[in-house]
Amino acid sequence: MQDFGTAFSLALSLILSGDADLLEIVGLSIYVSLTATLAALLLGLPSGAALAILRFPGRGTATGVVNALMGLPPVVVGLIVYMGLSRAGPLGFLGLLYSPTAMIVAQTILITPIVAALARQVIADLHAEYAETFRSLAIPPSAVLRACLWDARFALVTVALAGFGRAVAEVGAVMIVGGNIDHLTRVMTTAIALETSRGELALALALGLILLVLALAVNIAAQGLRLGEARARG
């Protein structure tokens, strides 16, 4: 077990020297989380917009389900994906378990409901402002969806940042489906858990500092976008 002063000094040294193992872990973390976020946006934004604008039987129930899924336990998601991708599972023939792809799938399942629910709220508020105009002009629903998505683009970027922040901080699901394999599926959160359990605090602290900086950057970007949108709307 390293003392905290020495561990912190070594952590800074790892960051400033651009340690290869550190950069590999950070790079994989960003790749997995960005890919999962993009997939979640492709699934969640249209779903959220449809729930906000379209009227169909079961809409209220669907909205409630999406909101409830925002609280999905990560370990349960990891277990479900594990069962689906294991050799005995229906998708076992793909050989994706313990790979970055499996981690992307798990993160996508986790953050898609978050993206959909937040997008639904943003677009519902926007649609309420223009609903009468859309009806008076007899604009078809597909055009209304596109118009609302475009007009809400700055707020939706904030939604995307929220999804990325949730994904990059995930540990439970990715640990189960990725296995935390060195040089293959080890990301920041799982590496922090492993190195801390081993008493090797230098790498854990270095990764923790980078994760904190990423979280701070995401929050600053989201806040900047909100302020920019407020100024644009006057």
C-alpha cells in the first residue's frame, strides 16, 4: 500500500509523462462511451421526439416505462447482456462477450432511456409553444418531428453530454460484460476499482483525476450550451 503523498506524486507523473498504459485505458474508455452515446442518440432522440409529439394508444404507458428505465441498475443490465452474449445465450455465436463491443451494447442499453426521457421533455416543452402554428399550417407529423429536433438542437447536445457523462462513469455493467481484461477491455472505472483493490493507488489516482476532469469538462460544456441557448432566445 502506497502512502497518499507518494501515490499522488506518482499519479501526476503518469499523467504528465503520457504513460502508455494510462493513455490506452483512457482512449478505450472514451471510444466505448462515445460510441455508446452515438448509438443511444440514434435510438433515443427519435423515440423521445415521437413520445413528445405523436398521439397514439399507450403513449402514456410508454412514457412511464421510458422514465422508469432511467433508473435501470447497471449490474442488471450487465447480467442481461452477459446472458445474451454468453455461449449458452441466443447471441453467443457472435463471440462478443468480453469485448469492447459488449461494453458498448451494455452502455447503450443504460443510457438510451436517459436520452429518450430527457429529449422527450425538451421537445414536449418546445412543441407546446408551436403546436397551434403546426396545426394551422397542417404540417405533417414527420415534418413537425424534424422541425422540433432541429430547433431543440442546442438543448439536445446537452442531453448528449449527459448521456456521455453517464456512460464514461459506468463500472458495474462494463465489468460484467467486459471482464476488465488488460489491453483489451480495461477502461477507467474498472481499472480504478482493480488498482484500488490491489493497493496500487498511483494509476487509480491518475485515472480518477482524468475522469474528474472529463466530468468537469462535460458539465462546463453543458452549462455553456444552456447559456448560449438562453442568449440566442433573447
